[in-house]
Amino acid sequence: RQGVVVITGASSGLGLAAAKALSETGKWHVVMACRDFLKASKAAKSAGMATGSYTVMHLDLASLDSVRQFVEHFRRTGMPLDALVCNAAIYRPTASTPTFTADGVEMSVGVNHLGHFLLARLLMDDLKSSDYPSRRLVIVGSITGNDNTLAGNVPPKADLGDLRGLAGGLSGSSSGSAMIDGSASFDGAKAYKDSKVCNMLTMQEFHRRYHEETGITFASLYPGCIATTGLFREHVPLFRALFPAFQRFITKGFVSEAESGKRLAQVVAEPSLTKSGVYWSWNKDSASFENQLSKEASDPEKARKVWELSEKLVGLA
Ligand code: NDP
């Protein structure tokens, strides 16, 4: 039978390109889990995805109620779940004041990490009961959260500190910080990088807790710098104008949306990429390899603490 994959944030960029790549194989039905139903439908059509090869379903990761509703709605369709891709993200690189989810949590970590954490935890039961030969949970990471790389050393660097802000609920109120490390001032660029570290830690903690028992493959990846996606929409205009050329000619890290989509599709479907607990990257010849994570992004103690604090914040503990 066809595999069924749920991809969050499939209305643009990497998520859309991966949705297209997987649906074109004819082996996958893609559930596009998106906050803007109309935008996602239009995006699928203009990308040329064949009618019947995908289903658009509403999911707003900035609301834990919406995450729970999505899971119920998905189950009611009767479709099995063979792969889940946590891809959606927001990036507010120039923001010096926080915005908040429906649950009152700082938006970058709320959407990129906590919404996905709840979604993946709830959908574990569905992945477990699938009879598909290779079931996978993929959480999109990033180089920017890895301070063992050049890009990860551009300040402000990711640093979760002792997690006191996360423990306080990222409420940004007079008594609580909106930053994971508890710092008093808000930095949107750092909040994004911190959220990506949480994504990579979460993937590894899933692997430790569930891989042996379930056989599910847990993986993360850095798809390359896709300098043309909507992720940079909130950046200053000069940055947006120059960044693609900078990546293409100076760092040579530039990757097209189509190529990045193929990479993510490989992590979902390639028979050779079944190893669990891996953070995949691609070399200049577009060959995949197991990459090293930074010290913080591979710290098992931190991963356990992030998991436990996140459980409390999403109402699982
Ligand atoms: P885009 O901005 O193009 O795509 C992000 C997607 O997330 C959009 O579909 C967006 O929906 C969706 N989204 C945002 N907020 C929510 C929400 N509250 N609920 C549901 N969906 C939401 O960016 P990219 O394609 O570049 O980013 C995709 C992933 O790739 C992210 O995880 C990012 O961290 C990662 N990444 C990107 C890199 C790059 O260079 N671009 C490099 C490394 C990693 P909408 O269309 O409605 O806005």
C-alpha cells in the first residue's frame, strides 16, 4: 500500500518541496498539516501536485487545542500514520519583544518546539500501530543551533542555560522570562536557535525512549541553507536581498527549495536511511552523511530535562 506521511508547515518552502517530492513518487499520500488551509491548497496546486495525492488539514502549532483537534481529525479520516515530519517554524530575527501562542508561551519555542512536541507525543500511538515496514519520525533541525559550525557561531548563539525560563513557562511576564535560559531581555534570533536545539534534543530523546521498543526510526536533518524560503520574511529588506547570493557564492551553502525537498524526502523514505537517532546533512555533491551535533545539542541530560519540562507545559505530565 501507499505510505501516509503528515508534514507540518507544508504550505511553503522546505515542507512544500518535500510534499511535492514524496507525492510525485506515487508511493506516498501526503497530509499537509497547515495553519492556512487556503494558502496550502493553492500552494499544492501551483506546485503541480496531483489531485488525490495529498490532503490538506488544519493545524495551528501556536495552539495546543489546535494540535489536539488535528490529531482527532486525522484519526477520524481512518488513514494510518507511517511517517511524521515536524517541519513548520517561525523565525523572528529582528524581534526584541516576544509574541505569544494561544497558551501564553513565547511564539518561536511555542510553535517550533512545544507544538511539535505535543503533536509527536500524541501521534506516537498512531505510528506504533502502523504496519508500514519503515516508520519514521523526522524533526527538522538546523545548523544555526549547532555551535560546532561556522553558522552556529554567528551571535547570538543558541544556549539553553539551566532551562529556568522554560521551567517558568516562557510567559515573559514580570515574574517569568520569555527566553529558555531565563534572560531578562528577548532576542528573536536566539529564541529561534534555542528552539532548533530543542528540536534536535527531542529527536534524540525520542530515540532513547522509543526506538528499541517500537523499531521506529527517529531522525533530524540540516537540509542546507534554503535562502529563498519564507523563513526570512521578517528579516530586514537588505538582508533578504543579499542573503541568497551570499549563500550561493560566498559560503556555497545555498540549496534550492527543490533540492532541500528531495533531501527531506530521502529522510522520510529512502531505504538506506533507516538508522535511528541520526542528524543527517549533505555534502557538496548532495550525498547524505551522519553529521555531528554540538555539545549542547547532543547533551542527554539536557534532552531529558527539556522533555520533562515540555511535558508539563503541554499538559502531558
Ligand atoms: P517557510 O517559512 O517557507 O515555511 C515554514 C512553514 O511553517 C510555513 O508553511 C508556515 O505556514 C508554517 N508555520 C509557521 N507557523 C505555523 C503555525 N503556528 N502552525 C502551523 N504552521 C506554521 O520556511 P522554511 O521552509 O525555510 O522552513 C522549514 C523548516 O526548515 C523549519 O523547521 C526551519 O527551521 C528549517 N530550516 C530552514 C533553513 C533555511 O535556510 N530556510 C535552514 C535550516 C533549517 P504559513 O505558510 O502559513 O506561513
